[in-house]
Amino acid sequence: MDYLVIGAGPAGLQLGLFLQRAGRDYRILEAGPTPGTFYRTYPRHRRMISINKPHTGWDDPERNLRMDWNSLLSDDPELLFTRYTGEYFPDADHYVRYLTDFATGHGLNVSYDTRVTRIARDRLGRFVVTDQRGRDFRADRVIVATGFGRPYVPAIPGIETTERYVDVPVDPAGFTDQRVLIIGKGNSAFETADNLVENAAVIHVIGPRSINFAWRTHFIGHLRAVNNNFLDTYQLKTQNMVLDAVIQQIGLVGDEYQVTLSYARRNKTVQLTYDRVITCTGFQMDATIFDETCRPELAINGRFPALTSEWESVNVPDLYFAGTLTQVRDFKKYTSAFIHGFRYGIRALQRMLDRKYEGREWPHRALPATGEVLAEAVLARINRSSGLFQQYGFLCDLIVVEPGEPGDADTARYYEELPVDFVHDSVFGSADCYFTITLEYGDGHDAIDPFDVEAGRDWEADPSHDDRYLHPVIRHYRRWTLISVQRLPEDICNDWTGEHEYRDPLSVFFGRQMALVLT
């Protein structure tokens, strides 16, 4: 077959739908009895942190996706997650039901109860994927959409004696009057701490770095407000605490843990005693299924596959990745780690595959290359697009301008939602005149407290400032070289329709830049 997709979570199902629509020969292999096996267990306390907002006040389905972080891309209005629950932070059980209906409703080709145990390559270069029953599946290309296969455990002496987020009991009654240390400062750590507040005697959350808050950095993988109630218990010298420290060693003496740690803020090493230690340090890809004939190179402490801008393994041709594993390209910066980000990345991936293997051009439309027409096209997109909004800074729209023959008008090709890195790595970057259109936060936005009024005044006082909130950025390139940049001001309602403030300056910018290159 053309494509074998490993995993029927949101990424695998989204890719399967796009491959099916393109008429490709594909199959999805899923270890569990239904789609979304991951969501049967995680998050452990069942509350998802991806927002679900059925009531936006808009009747445009594209704009509604800006506030819907869980639905997959589909033309069927019945297959939106917002129809399954009104909970803003929904229970994960709803998502398992949604994914099952999505796969059934679209008639996707999924083989369930098929757990991949080995991925190899034969002498002809085809992939051979073996399941737990010894069955072999052969394909020209493999796309891994499994998400994380196992917990990431840092190299701390004695950490193997601790309990893990993946299997620690979630009934807080079992922690009554106990002293608990939670290793990690991410959402899984604070989700666990919040669950134990009413029962545990002492809760310490530890990590070597400061906490990053999503409301400040705009990276939703940082600590979310929905999980930081524990911090409120820390204010008044209660028995709970956040420790900025490096763990030197964990020792289990009888029924007690002796934990040696060095404080990050002062030159002091101490030993503290706990009844329970829980490791909540994240996840990593399970690379053990890959044979030596096609073992991908890994990155970021061995947690992720190293990928090109096409999400292809850097060292194994025709091996691709989709979904949360693609965050290696924008680690802790943008939204490829999350459904509302990677659903657009997967649409781009399918277009890349068709371009590379089927010779099909990236979908685009032709426009007269005038400043007014291009400005109108750009403003229409940035005022409506959910892809540019959700994958801010990572995906761009692309305009390639081509000079006409003498006496003929110049023309422009308008492409939607390409990864910025892919544009510059591909033949698109060789054009004599092209523009990228992105939505971005300003440089240094995460260094400013958004609730600090004085900081806001200082920012606005600098006439050269770049708006720190989400705003459009249009860049002009010639053969990979940046020529000029036009930034449009931020707007509290993300409404960039005004003539004087947006349309006129953008029309002038396009006209001036094309005149520089095409004359």
C-alpha cells in the first residue's frame, strides 16, 4: 500500500481522513479496541486542558475553530467535539467517544487490536510493520502518529524506586496524612498535586527551573491556571511548597524516602524525608519498535524524532511523523504539540506528500498582482483563518509574484497554511518575489507581565516597539533573502478590517515592494 499510519488517535484519524479524500491507498493500525487509546488513561484525573467553547457568538465554522481546540478538521458539522459536551475543560471520556464516532462516520480504514511490535525495511526499501500476532504489513511509506509511548525519566540516582504519573493511584484517600514529593513542574505535576491537597499532610513540588505560566508565555504547554490551585495553598506558609532545586539522590530506607537536594537559589544541600515520591516529568517516544534498518535519529534528550521541515526523519527516507511528536520542530514555542495545532500541520503534511510523491501542486489560487488585490486577500485570510491563528508563527500563507510578459499584468499565486521553515527549505524560497503572512506575538512578549499596567505603558512609550499581542506580520523575500517587513497593529478583537489602519498601509506596502523587484 502507499501509506501505513501507526496510531488511531486524533493525529492518525486526521491524517487518515486527508489520505482517504486524496484517494490514497492507506491503512491505520491501532493497538486498542477503539480510537484514542491514550485518552482512556490520560490525563490521569480526566480533565483535559484543551478548551471546548461551543458558544462563540459567531456563525462562521472556520472562525469557531479558533475557540474549539479539540475538533478534527472535517466537512461534517455533526462531527465537531463541541456537540459532545459543553464543558470548557472537558472530561477525556467524551473525547474517546468523539474519536470513535469520527472514525466510524468517515469510514476510515482502521485495524484495531493491532499493536505494532517492529518496524523494519526490506531489501527493496519497503517498510515491513509487524504486529503482536506476527502479521506483516508492507507499505512504501510509514507515518508514525502514536504520540508518546512511554514516560520520560531523568537520570537521577534512585528515581527507579519512585512512583510514576502513568500508574500512581489517583484516589487521594490513599495519601491521607502522608508527606509527598512530586518531581516536575509541568501540568501533570500540578494536576497530581491539586488532587492530593485535601488529604496529604505535606506536598512539595520540585524542579530545577522556574515555573512558566501559559497566560504569560502564550505557550499552552506551560502551567495552565486550571491546574495551579495548589499554588494558592503555598501562600500562607502552609505545609505545601514549590522547591527550586536539583535532586542529587533518592534513597529508599525502609518505608521512607530520603531525598538529597541542592537549592537553586542558595548554596545549600539538604536531605528531606517523604512517604511517597511521584515522578511527573513528561513523556517520550518509544523508539524500541524500530529495527536497525530504519531506526530514526532522536533529538531533545532522546525524547523526539529528529525531523525535517516536511516532518520526515532526517536519516530514514519515507518515514514520517504526525501529531504531538512533530513538536520537535517548535518545541515549547508554538502549538504543534496539541490537537488545535497539529490538525493543520497534518493537512499541510498530506499536501507535502502529494506534492512529493504524486506530483500534485500545492493548492492555490491566482490573483492579479496589485497592491489592492493582495491586501484584500491577506486581510480576508487573517480575519477568518483558524490555521494561522492556532499555529501562530509556525504556519504562513504564501504569495508568489510572477512578472508578466511585456504588456501583460503581473500575477500572483496565493497558497494557504505552509510551515514557514518548509517555505524556505523548498523551491518556494527560490522565487524572485514572495511574501509570507503570519500571525505572531512580539519579541519579548513572554518577559512582560500582561497584568502589569506600568509595563504596558513602558512598552507603548517606545515608538519602535513590536506589538506584544497577536498581530499580522508580512515579510517580503527574494530568493531566500529577507527584503522588508510590514507589521500591522494588534487589535483587541483580532479585527483587521479598518481602511486607514490596515488596508491602506498594506496596499501601499505590497505595491512598493513589488515595484522594487519586478521593474
